[in-house]
Amino acid sequence: MLGYTVTKALTIPPEAFDENGIATLVVNGPVAVGEWALAAGSTHEPPGGALTVLGSIVTEPAPGRPDLAAEAAQDWIEKECERLGLSLIHVENLHPHYGPAETAAFAALVFTIARW
């Protein structure tokens, strides 16, 4: 697996969870100088508000390998959920939804997390 460094530990504010205790996070980012810079944000943001970065990582170099960036992101979120006492209940890799121009230089995943 691709190594990574946590540049900002994940924090999920209470308002990111819905009435059922579910939060949906998007982790995405580009490759720059071979390293993937991935940041997590909540999909539950106020309209017109700027996306708040809830956590971030930078991977070891792996240019053109969004699959490895996705694996690193999933490992990071799994470990952060364990640390925070949360349950990771679903992961969706959005990479197949991007066109050829974006696929080698951008990674995006959606994580569904529960407080139970």
C-alpha cells in the first residue's frame, strides 16, 4: 500500500451528522509533483459556504495512480474512524465517473460514517 502522512487529523463536527447519526464525507484531491494531496470535507455544508477541510493526508509519490491514492485514503479514514469511535459503513470510489483527462490526476471517494 502507498504510504502517507497525516497533515491534519480528521475531526467531524456534530453538525456533520444527520438525525440518524450518519455523516457523509468526500475525500478528494489532485496529484502534485507525484504526491497525492487528499482532503476530507463534509457534504453537509451550509449553502454558499466554503467547504471546511476536516482532515488531510499527503501520499508518497505515485503519479498517475489514483487507485493507490484511493487505497491510502480508505486506510486513513478507517484508522481515523477507529480512533474516533465511529463506524465506516460505506465507501464509494468516484474515479470511474471522471473523464480521461481527469482520471490520472484526480482522486475522489465518498465515505459514509456512523456514530454507532
